[in-house]
Amino acid sequence: MERLNIHIVSLGCDKNRVDTEHMLGILAGSNAAVADDPEEADVLIVNTCGFIEEAKRESIDVILEMAKYKERGARALIVTGCLAQRYAHALKDELHEVDAFLGVASYNKLLEAIRAALGGQKYMCCERLDGELDGRVLTTPAHLAYVRIADGCSNRCSYCAIPMIRGPLKSRSLKSVLSEIEDLRAGGVQEAILIAQDTTRYGEDLGERLLQKLITEAADIMQGGWLRVMYAYPEGITNGLIETMVKQRNVCRYLDIPMQHFSDNVLRHMNRRHTMASSAALVKSLHEAGFTLRTSLIVGFPGETHDDFDTLLECVENLRFERLGVFRYSREEGTPAAQMPGQVSAQTKQLRYDKVMALQAGISRSLCRAQIGKIMRVLIEGRGNDGQYAGRTAGQAPDVDGVTFVDTKKDLTPGTFHDVLIKDASEYDLTGDAK
């Protein structure tokens, strides 16, 4: 292929980021260079998110923004990812500026799509192709990497379009995952983060759930660094899993658990398999084991009554999650929830969102301030213009949580660990002195 400058915009979650990194790996093996500035690009690629309405709007806006660069000299615009997988056939008739669409399992066709687009042909491939993609170019800082252990989801929550977009659960082999972690660790990665739509079901489609075995073996590879587990569904967090995580000293005692709601009535209509009682028991046991917990909730689900919402607020207040995010329910076509009666108005969703976030802000502030006076291990990320360093404790995941600011006269290298005495705190961030 001729020498090309290619600019990529990656939208959405860290699972999408991994897809982008694989595309960069494919391009690295060709005669292509990555252009940071779209003005300098021959080919523009937008890796989209199509999970909820807000993400879809952002994806369309970015596609249209990138299309302007075709008027200034770029030769091709390619759209990949979840939005392409879900809506490519409709979008090709509306977005004439786009030359090629690739779905979430078609990235090994990337070079073929580029060649077709440069040749003036429209191209589309949204097939679910077999085989793993080799090679990645990390877009994270050098000391941090996400490791996707499975794709797709078989939970079939009534509001979620992910199974339609990415298909059922498809786990990678244990050998493949461990080999990738070995390579990352050898390359200097200090924190490996295991991700999937639901990490607790990893391996189920291969015959048995393998997360505990993976954690044990991966933690051994990551000795001297951190291993973090994200996106653990509540019903999959067993006593055995908790014991495994606690046993490995370098596994962060941190879990992101998407509870989504606490009203049994709403949970049943969401097709979730946990209850308010089981949720409360799980949170209690994890907090007693020293875990920092993040959760996500949905407000305005169809049929959510004032009593249901009051139950949610009461549980947020009582369970005291260290981190919490809220989604306003998005009505996704093709999902069972989209056809349910009792759709909630946008105004009510917003009011409920604001109430939960206001309540959580006070909880987060209180829990952060409770860390004052403690010495905590911090992974240094970099240094700001004010001279302070920024880093993260084991209880702070990248991108979604706050950070720890570090005051010191020493020169601290990004990717190194330091003990920090916490001296101040805000709603989400900590500040301390390096020891």
C-alpha cells in the first residue's frame, strides 16, 4: 500500500479503545503513519460508539466534523465500531461522505477497506469474522494497558443493545490472555486492567468460568505491579472470587459493579438476576473485605415509580459506594424495554439524575475525607503545570475516578509507585505528600 497518513478518532468505552489499538497495530504493519492532526491525514477513521442515544449523537457529530476534512484534501473517511455495526445499512444512504463502514468484528478487513475507498469504491463489511486480531499499539500511557478477556454479552438485560451489536459472550482462551499480559509486563506495563462486558462470566462459553484462575495466574505475572478487574456483574461475584482477589496482594481491592437499580420491581423488568437484598449483602461483604466499590445506575427506566426511585435513593445513601455513575435511561430500538409501557419523560429523568448525583457528591466527599491521615500507595501518572504530580491509588481506576495529587520536591517518574500521606480531599480527588 502507498505511504499514507491516517488519523483515528476513538469514541466510547475502553473496550472500544482496545479495538482502536488493534487497528493501529494493523496499520503499523503496513506502509502507513498515524497523523495526530486531521488536517494532515489522507485517511480519516472514526471508531464509533452506538450504546445509547447520547453516544450515537456524539458519533454522528464527529463523523460530520471529520467529513469537513475531506473537503480540505483528505481522500477517504471510514467509520468503524458499534454505530457502524448497528446502523451501517441506514447510514450509507444518509452519510454520503463516508467511504467505508466496518463492524465490530471486521477489523481485519481494514486495509482492504482503505484500498477500496482510495480507489473510489464504497465498502461495507459488518460480518462477524472468526479469529483474534494480532498486534496492538497502546494509546494509554506506557505503564497502563487494558486487557479485553471477552467480547459480547449473554446477560440479555432488557434495556441493553450490546448483544445485538457485539453478539453473545465470546471468551478468549486463557493461554491467549496470559500471553498478552506477559508481553505487556515485559514492555513495562505496571497496571493491567481486565475488561469485558461482564468479566465474571469469562470462560463460561468455553466450558467453565475462568476468572479466578485468570486472576491467580495474571497476578503472578504482574508481580511488582497492579492487576485490576472491571465490570463485574453482582450475581457473578462469589465468595471464591472475593477470596481469590484478597489473596493476591497486587490485585487491586476495587470492583466496578453495575447494579443499575435497587428496586426489585425495576430489576425484574430489567431482566437482572440480583435483588435489593442480595445487592446490600454483597456490598457489605466487599466493604468488610476492604474493597473500594464503583457502581452505575439507571434512572427513568420504563415504569419506574416514585416509590422505586425512593428505594434507589435510600440504597445509595445506605450502601455508600465510593464511586457512582448514573445513566438516564435510553430507549434503544430492538430491546424489550423500548416497548414497555410507562416510558418516563426526559424532564423526570433529568430531575432524578440530579438528585442521585447530588446525594452521591456528599457521600463521595465524606468517604474521601476519611482517607486524610492515611499513607496510600500511588501510581504516578504525570506532572501538571502547577508542579504537582497526579497519580492514582488502588481505589482509583483510570478515566472514570478521581486522582491523587502529590506534593514533593523529588522528581517522580510516571509509572512508578510511591507512598503518599493524604492531607486533603475533595468530592473525588485526594491530595498528599510523597514520603
